[in-house]
Amino acid sequence: MTKRYSAPPAVVWLRNITNQKTLEDRTSQGITKCVMLYVNHIGGFCSEIDNRGFFNKELNRFVPSKIKNGFPDVVACLSGRFIGIEVKSGKDTMRQAQYEICIEIEQAKGRYFIAKDFQGFYEWIQVLKKGANNGK
């Protein structure tokens, strides 16, 4: 018997404000969609970054991405602050290159978050927004 998905409060809230009743955060794709909808809803900018490269038929070979290895899955700008968001689901874990990018972003005064579910990201943004309102 499979366990039925019970959406956390933040996902239920996002479903209601976006009228997208099938939103879920069980997969990386689902978490990414929730994160992007939410950042856009609160007036931020965000974009999903595809760093997989592609197969070029004319050259008959795979062309790797020019994006720096370990770059986050989603980048956002919220209240003038750069945010790198690495999405992980299931047993997926951070790679060394991703930890190194996290450090680089934070050293440049940006923020970095590892989103394992939407609820955690939503709560982190609430804390971040309070800090921004207090001049931090």
C-alpha cells in the first residue's frame, strides 16, 4: 500500500493563491515549481537554471553547458538580494562543487538555500523577509 501524499500548509496555501490544485513538493520538479511560483507571487524574480548541456545534431556530439559546475538549480532576486536555491528531493545529496558555490555566493553577500521541500523554503523566506524589514 502506498502512502498518500498530504500537502504541508505552505503547499496548500500556494495551491489556493495560484489556483493550481495539483501542486505538490514530493519531487525536485514539484519543489522547483512551488519555489518559483512563490518567489514570483511575492514580487521577486527567479529563473530555473538548466546546466545539462545538449546534443548538437550538426556536430554529432554532446555540447556541455557553460554554466559553472555546481551552480544552483534556481536563482532569485528578492528585495535586491541574490538567492541561490539548490533543490534536493529523495536521497539526492549535495555534491562538493555545490558546497563550493554555496560558499562563493555567501562570501559575495548573497544567500543560499537547500530546498528539500517547499514548507522549509517558505519558512526560510519568512525569516529572510523579517531581516530585510529590520535593515539586515
